[in-house]
Amino acid sequence: MTVPSWVSDAVFYQIFPDRFANGDPDNDPPNTEPWGSPPTIWNFQGGDLRGIIQNLDYLVDLGINAIYLNPIFTSPSNHRYNTSNYYEIDPKLGSMQDFLALLNTAHQNQIKIILDGVFNHCGRGFFAFADTLENGERSPYKDWFHIHKFPLDAYGPGNAENYLGWWGFKSLPKFNTSNPQVRNYILDIARYWIDQGIDGWRLDVPGEIDDDDFWAEFRQVVKSANREAYLVGEIWTADPRWANDSHFDGLMNYPLKNALVDCFKGKNTVSQLAGRINSLLTLYPHENTLGMYNPLGSHDTERIYTLLDQSLEKVKLAFLFLFAYPGAPAIYYGDEIGLEGHKDPECRKAFHWDSTQWKGDLRPWIQTLIENRKTNPSLRYGEFKQLLAEDHKKVFAFSRTYEGQSLLVLLNFSETAQEILVPVSGLGWDSDHEVRSILDNKLLFMDNHHIVVNLPPLGGAWIR
């Protein structure tokens, strides 16, 4: 097995460090804005590593056991995708001692930590690019980048023209990964942070480095340092090329999220949803399917509460689906309390620590889902089987079966209550079995290898 053994048991929590919690005001930059200020592409609000450490109890109580951190290396921006120094924790977030304290405290609480690896491009302050700006054609680092001509115009208006920048941005010069010096530099970074104790990498825009040899070598270096390190790629499409023994253990499964949202939005019927997710399940090797990082949102997407029309019922049903689907479910910080926001930068708001601003019973609901996922191996390892997809009622049912134990998952995408008859003969259930809805502890009854279930509007059930 090549996918780390812990990933199938993982519940991820993604943190955008500047906006989660401010644990040490002494490291705030002078232009820090008040916590909760409207997010912009340039403002800082003081979130840091100490803030995460001080709120690990909150995360343990929620039930998560893995954290994905957006970039934490030195950078001039709040998002830090324009790295200046890959070997240094951004002082605005804390020190190396703070980071090691976070790692140690997380590991003591059985929480894994993966970091964002931005290796396609760097920032203008990165030493090799700064040297190229300063020395032009005489720079020993000029071949670290894709230079078209000198002198470089790195700060004027418009897109990059005399060198290659990611999507044309002058602030994001693209590495020349065909240069062995660049490769060795990146591979050393990958190994260095694994040696510090991180549990894996989330790789930013890896498709921009369209080189199978590079990623095979990257994987070999990381896995030789820790074979249980998790590698997840930011690939936005469904593409089996990227999830295998020479690339990544899993991908950020945006196609799954899109299929689910499209069903809520009426862009897809229930049977079309079933077709899309069944296609995803057959696209990858089984172990890579279980190694997928399954999000409902991220720092690059509209908040799920906003996307689903600020409907608490829709969000709860989406999470019910997510925690029952193969792969590792992921919570973007604040989605568990109904944080709102359109796309970047609005989706990067500061976390509401005032619980009176939390939406309804969403957080307790997610706690319940996590607890039941942990106590039911079928939800983590089980074989997926579709049982029902009725377009006229907008209901969907599937099972997860592991070592002879089956759990039934029902979803009602309709805004009216639905009574559904679910066939369960294929699950090995008979009338001698007690059948119970585990999220509300209701006893159900079977008749002729079927069970009758009443689902509320936009409601769902897990049945065992």
C-alpha cells in the first residue's frame, strides 16, 4: 500500500493562518487591521501559529485529526504564495520554535500537520530572483527562471513580458524546474520540512510543473524521509494521471464538491449526480480514492454557506454526504460555524470566536458526523454501492460496506418531506436485524427486504 495508512481515518481542517486566531500580538506587523476587518488581498489581521496552538482544544473538541496549513514561509503577502524564504517561518506568524511547538502539540493530540508547498513559482524577494534583478545577465541564478530578455521589468504595470510569471503575474516568477540546481533546491526543501516532523505536503498548482520525472523524484525524496508522509495535489479536474505511485496519494477533490453543489443548485438531477460520483470512484485506484482530500470549500472558492444560499439545512446535508463518501473529508476553517463569503478575498475572513455569531447547530452537527465516522469503519474504508437515485423525489441512497458490516446513507435534495422505500437485500439485512438511524437513534422497520424511511426536507440519515 502506497497511500499513508492514516489518511483514510483523517478528518482535515484547513487553516488560512492570518485569519484563524491571533495568539501573539507582539508579532503583528504595524499595519495590522482589527480582527474581523473586511478581508482584502493586502491586509493583515494578526493570525499566527500561537493562535493555532492556543485553540487546538477547539479543534480536538470538533473532532478533526489533521490540519492543512496554507503557506507559512516568509512572504510579503497575507496569502504567502509568493515565497521569499522557504527555510524560514514568516516572522509575522511566529518563529521556528513556535512552529515546532505547534507540531509537537498537534502530534501529542494525534493531529497530523501538512504544509502548502508552492514550488512552481516564488516571490520577487526570493534570493535567486532578487540577484537576477540586481545583476541581470551576469547573475548566476538567471537560469533558475524563464527569462526572455534583459533588463527585467518586475515592478511596472501590466503582466510579465520579459520573464515568465505564473498566469502572467510579475510578482510570481516561475521556476525553471528543468535546471538541476532548481530541482535540487526544491527537493532539499521538501526533505528539510519532512525532517522537521511535518506529515506531508499539499502541492500548489502541480500541473504547472508538467514533468512526470520531477514529481516522481519529489515523491521518492519525501517518501524516503517518511513513507507515511501524505502528498496531495491541487488538481482541479478529474484526471487519473496525477493520483498514483509516481505522483500524489490523493488530489483536492473539487470535482466531487462541484457535482454535489450542482445537484443542490438544480444544475444536475440526482441521477446525474450519481453518474458523476460513480465516475470519480472508477477513475482512480481504490487506495487513491480513499486518499482523496474531499473539500466543500477552500481559500480559492466561495464559502459553502454562501454558495448554498445561506441555507443551514443544505450545508448540513452537504456535510452528511461528505463524511459518508470515500476519501478524507475536509473542513475549511469557519465552514463549521457558517462563515460567509464570496470568492477570494471574501472567503478568507477572520474566524468568529464569538459563538453568538455561529450559525444554528451546524458545529454540533459536524461534531456528531465526525464522531460517528470515527466509530463506524464502514464510513472510512467501506465499498461504495449506489442503491437509489430517484429524480422525481430528488432522493439518493448508497451504502458503505466493510468486513460484512453495512451502513446506509440517505439524502433528500427536495425541499419537501419524502417517504422512500429502500432495497436492502444486497446488504445482507433481514427482518431479524435491528435497523437504526444512528444520527437520531430512531428505530426503523424492515419489510420484504426493504425499509421505509421518512426524510424531512433537505434531510438525510445514516442507517445501520
